[in-house]
Amino acid sequence: MALIVQKYGGTSMGSVERIQNVARRVAKWHAAGHQVIVVPSAMAGETNRLLGLANEISAQPDPREVDMLCATGEQASSALLAMALMSQGVPARSYAGWQVPIRTDSAHTKARVKSIESERLREDLDEGRVVVVTGFQGVDEEGNITTLGRGGSDTSAVAIAAAMGADECMIFTDVDGVYTTDPRVAPEARRMRVISFEEMLELASLGSKILQIRAVEFAGKYRVPLRVLSSLTDPLLPIEEESVSGTLITFEEDLQMEAAVVSGIAFSRDEAKFTLLGVPDKPGVAYSILGPVAAANIDVDVILQNQSVDGTTDFSFTVNRNDFARTYKLLQEQVGPAVGAKEIIPDDNVCKVSIVGIGMRSHVGVASLMFRTLADEGINIQMISTSEIKTSVVIADKYMELAVRALHKAFELDQDPAEKDQE
Ligand code: ADP
Ligand code: ASP
Ligand code: MG
């Protein structure tokens, strides 16, 4: 008997029929003698619908009230799933985050999980029930409902798995695993059978929305075995088959095969770039520009400073596109005049494309193949940033899909590594 946490995303919970299918899948694991905790997302589109309503009422709705509102999506889907399980003869009970409780800090709309009480869930499991716990939400020390950021049900599931010492956390979604890149952008993308935590962490942090980054961080930190797999298989797979399907996210030392040089490609459209032209080049320039930006709680991502030839320099950086207007105002009103910039150039038509792979540590020439591939497509690179296992470029966002597909081909990600070895 194993203790399994299963998370089902919005599409998987998207209709009454799909909820009944989820119940059938959970019933299958329960009937085989496993203890199951299920963590559902809100039904597809529901969180966006609720946020839309909030924005109709106010351009900047109060974050505490946003959490009160958005948490209802998961509460509804959890209750519906518990009912579906019961109607199939499976004893089940659902809980909202505050009832468990799942304790978080008070950072509304992006709260972090601090601790999870396991007692209540354990009692239900021991009495043979399937336990359904709302994804995406918790409660802070003052008893306020909080939410964990978009895509946060992944993190709820992993955190519950860690707190309960589960044998595995299964993330059921609308694709059958983690692909070399988003199959919606490159249909030739290939499913990976395994991927290391480090690579998954980079892919998630560089924009790949298949898993919320905090879920991957949590799973790595607490060594929770994590699997991404499809909830849409019809008919249901037998347990032995399902339990080895999808993509396993595991530790580098456990990977059986030699690491691919580049394992995957991530991209993000949530980027905006600013360039300050003609800034006097002297010690403290970066601090005078980025200090006020950080003080305004705006995250800066890629930074580029040019060599000065005439005592002035050009300074560029990127921020999340949601922070575009705020950053531009800050630069125009405060930073630009203070540092003596001749001109400020805003650009919210950029994107970031990144290649990721632990094999990059031991191979040279990877970045240069990336740059050559983009050059061959006539794509201008505006900024570059590298770390040990990734190289990212900032380019015009109209080229994003072209860049992803060209890089996918150049790094032969469309080919099965096992077959490549035999060539
Ligand atoms: P859920 O609602 O189940 O949480 P998400 O929409 O959050 O599902 O995540 C699944 C989606 O992630 C897929 O439909 C796919 O378009 C996208 N995706 C992005 N990058 C990848 C990738 N590397 N592999 C697989 N899917 C990816
Ligand atoms: N319902 C939330 C969202 O849409 C959380 C999740 O689905 O993971 O972001
Ligand atoms: Mg998701």
C-alpha cells in the first residue's frame, strides 16, 4: 500500500464528465488498496473568470479580497469531486486549505506555504477515505485566506506530499508529460521519460508553465518523487502502466542515461525591456538605476551595460511585462533625471527564449550553435544571459515561435536520444 498525492489541473476538472473521469481514476487507485489525497484546481477558466470580475469592479482590487474570491474556484471543484467519488461508492471528504490547515505567510496572491497539519488528513486516510484538499490556497496566521500564485495547485500538491511523507506526487494534466518544449508551439516536441530537478527548475523559472516553479523547488528540497502525466487517457490505464507513464522528475545522480547537452527549450512572453541611453559612466550607475527599481518591488531579470567610449554608457534591463507601466513611470519621473540619461527607450514587444541542459556544463559550443541558428533565421539578439546549465536570449516577440522551432531542430530535440546513439 502506498500513499499517493494526485493533483488534477483545470482542464482535467473542466466539466462534470471530466470530474467524473477523475473520480474513476482515483477510485481505481483506492480500489487497489492505496491511500489517495487528491488536490484539484478550479475548473478550467474559473480563476480567470473570477479575476475578470474583480477587475471590472476595480483596476487594483484589494489583494486580500482577491484571495477570498479566487479561493472559491478550488472549493467548488473539490466539493464536486468528493460528491463524484461518493456517487461511485468511494468514501471521500473534501477540505478547504484553512480546514487542514495549510499555513502560509500573508503575501496575498503569492503566499508561501509554511507548514501543513497532517493529523486530520491522516485520520481520514486511516478510516479508508479518499481525501480531497483544495489546491492553490491556505490560511495565514491571522486566519485570512491566501492563495499561492497562478498555477499554485502544483505547489499545494507537492507541499502536501512532503508533509505527509507520500510515496509519490502525481501531477495529472492535459499533456502526457514534460516535453522538450511546449507542444503547442512546436508540435514536433518530444516527451521526456525523465528529467532532472535542476533542469525542470530552470525550465519552470524560464517560463515553461507545465509546473509552478515553487512546486519543483519544494519537491527537490523534500525529495518528493514527482511525475507529470495525462488525465485524459481513455480508457483508464491499468495501475502498473500508469505508474510508469508520463515524465518522472528525479535527481541527477539517479538519471540512468548520459545527460543530453540541451534537454529543453523554454520561452516567456511576459517580458519588457528598458534602455537608458547616454548615462554618465561612473561608479554606482547600476545601483542608481536598479536600486530604486528594487525598492519599488519590481524584479529585474536580464541586465546589459555597454562599454563606454565617450564617458557615457547605455544600460538595458528587463522586467516582467506586468510591471511595464510602473517601471516606465519610475524611470521617467525619478531614475532617468537622477542619473542624467539622455533618453529612455521602452519596449514591451520582446520575449525571452532559453535553452536548458545539464550537459551544457561539459560541452563547449552550445551557445554558439544557438546564436548561429538565430542568425540563420535573421533573428536579432538584443540581450544574452547565461548560467551553468542555460543560455537565454531576449529577442523581438514576433520571432518567438520561429526561434523555438529552429532551436528545437538545431539541437535535434525532435529525435529520440536512444535512436540517435545508434546512428
Ligand atoms: P494544468 O491546468 O493541468 O495545471 P497547465 O496549463 O498549467 O495545466 O500546464 C499544462 C500546459 O503546459 C500544457 O498544455 C502545455 O501547453 C504547457 N507546456 C509548456 N511547456 C511545456 C513542456 N515543456 N512540456 C509539456 N507541456 C508544456
Ligand atoms: N486555479 C489556479 C490558477 O488558475 C491555480 C491552479 O490552477 O494551479 O492559477
Ligand atoms: Mg498548471
